[in-house]
Amino acid sequence: MAGDGPGLTAQDAKHVFERFYRAGPSRSRTHGGSGLGLSIAAAVAEGHGGRLELDTAPGRGCTFRLVLPAGRSDGRSSGVSG
């Protein structure tokens, strides 16, 4: 599902998965979180052999896509442990 918000600039999109990054001056610790959510989500996806993708443009909103590999058909785990 695509968002209908303001979207992100190309500069913000390059950094949005970095720890503690907040897009825009209105985002702060008191208003908008710690800047860790997307970096944690991306790390979890990578830990499972996948990735978190972003599609955005100013004025067009954002779409975040979680891409994970298909599961094994033999019922065994993929070897990823945590």
C-alpha cells in the first residue's frame, strides 16, 4: 500500500535506513521517535536473507517493501538464528 503523505527527498531517502536518522526538522526525540525503527526493520530483514526497500518522491508518499526469500519446503529452518 502506498502512502499519501509528503514523501521523502532524494537526500532523505539515501539515509532513511541509518540508525538515528530523522527526516525533517519536525522530527525529534520528543516529537517523532528515536530514528531507530527503519534501521532495526532493515537489519531484521537482512538477518533473514531479505531486504527492506523504499519507493518515494516528494509529494507522492512512501512505499516500504519487505522482501524475504521463500521458505524451505523441507520444514527445516534456514539456519538463521538469533
